[in-house]
Amino acid sequence: MAETVFDAAAAGRFAKLALDCVHSEYPNKIAHSLSSDADVKPPRELTPAFYGCFDWHSCVHGHWLLVRLARQFPRAGFAAQARMAVGQSLTPENIAQEVRYLNAPGRGTFERPYGLAWLLQLAAELHEWDDPDARRWAANLKPLEQAATVKLGSWLPKLAWPIRTGEHNNTAFSLGLMIDYARVTGNSEFGRLVESRAREYYLKDKACPVAYEPSGEDFLSPCLAEADVVRRILPAREFAAWLTAFLPRIEMEPTVVTDVTDGKMWHLAGLNLSRAWMLEGIVSRLPAADPRRKPLSALSGRLKQAGLASITGEHYEGGHWLGSFAVYLVSGRGLSSK
């Protein structure tokens, strides 16, 4: 059953999903480039901080989930376990190996942009948390955070066109996470670069074909993701005018996972969650009197209900990552720096 209130009990259910996987090495899907026999190693040796949850990016945002929830519910029963799990992962030694792995030859495209953007979101969450453990973990994570911004900062000026898929390569979604990171941490140089690329990629766009969505394995809406990043960089009136030209109509229905044993089809459950939070972001930037606010909020509510109802933890194919999407939505992470 979907949570209607985001309280400690609901948070505990989502925390359990991450606690069950952040240090579960197998099953594992690694996107691993080998240069020699020496690169044939188990995930826990290749990336010792983020080797669980089936893949690197899911493990990263699983750690973000634990930090987010322990920060918001410090006295909840799961908080101590969450701290232990994060502390086990974010050691100087583990992060040093993560940096070596990321910077090794042949890994220029590793987790770019999705996983690296979530890594920056983890850094932002730690940066905001006024807590001794969080400050230590943030300091430990700093070398990998810096390596990620260098990688992304080198890539974005070369990316002539945005990537408009509904999966991990989607540029708009990751740019939104990067902008939020830069604002939270005060990384103004990186923030200026990301915002300038978003403006170049999207401000001239019109008539996004939202009726063509979704593709069969989407967990992001290309049209809504673009609108959600543009609302971060335009004043309310300018954004409202841009949105009229870009998405004159927004009509969509909740999606259904037709095969719960298929990891790719589970993407459609996440699509309901990400569409819901993107609509909330869009509404948050529209002027108070804009007539689109009420129907878009209602649509977001329907998508939210469907998305949350799909998270049972029964199937690892969805359970290893959907909790992060749920927490991002129900905690309003994309709407505020708090």
C-alpha cells in the first residue's frame, strides 16, 4: 500500500530496501572496461564503497537514501543501522580506490552522467547535514566528488546535443541534480557551466512530443525532465511562457509493470515516481495564478500513488533502486535545499 504520510514508519520501509542491498554484492551488473587480466576482480575490490544494489549508480543513490532518511529521522529505529552502513562504505581507503577506478584509462564514460550526478547528490546531502558523522563522511567522499566534477566538467562542453532518452543517459535529469548540487555546496564554477549548457540545450525547444512517451523501458520522461531542469534556471514568468511553447498539453496515465521478473520493465514503476516529482517541480515554478497548477498537481498525485503502491520489496529487480526514487519524491528533495 502506498504511503499517504511521510513519517518514520514509511521512512523505515524505504530504509530497509537500501540496507538490504548496499552491501549485497550479488547479483551484480557491472559496466566494467578491462585493460588487462589485472582488471578481472570482484565488484567489492573494483569499487569498494559502491559495489552493492546490483549496479554502481543504484548503490550510490542507496547510500544517498540512507543519509537523507537518517538526517530527517535521526531518532528512528533504522537511523543507527543507516549510519553504520554509510560509515562502512565511506572510508578514506574505499574512496581512494573509487577515485583510482574512475580515473583509470578506458573509463571516461563510466556512469556518465547518471551515476556521477547521483554521487554529487550524495555529496550535497552530506554537505547540508550538520552532524559530526556527516562532516567526516563528506570529507572522506571529497576526492571522489572532485573527480566526478572534473569528469563532468570536461565532458559537458564537448556534448554538442543533449541526450533525450528516458533512461540513464538522459542529460536533463542529471543536469538538474548537478545544478542542485552546485547550489547546495557553493560550487559556483561548476554550477555556471552546468546552467550554461542547460540554457544552450533547451531554451529554444518547442512542442515536445509528450504523446510519444513512454518508451517501453523508460524510468524518466524526456519532456518532463527537460521542463524540470529549465524551471531551475528561469524566473517564474519566463518559465511559464517557455512551458506554454514547449508543452502546451501534458496528458499521461500511470504505467504498469507487466513482468515483475524483468528488471528493465521495472523501470516503468520508477517512471510514475519521477514523473510525479518532475510535475511537482514544474508546478513549484509556475506563477501562483497559473491555471495549470491545479490539474498538474492532481496528475502528479495520481502518478505518485501508483508509483508508491508498486514498491513492495518483494522483487529485487525493483527493490534495489525504487526506494531512492520514492524518497526523492516524498521528501521533496528536488523542490528544496532542505
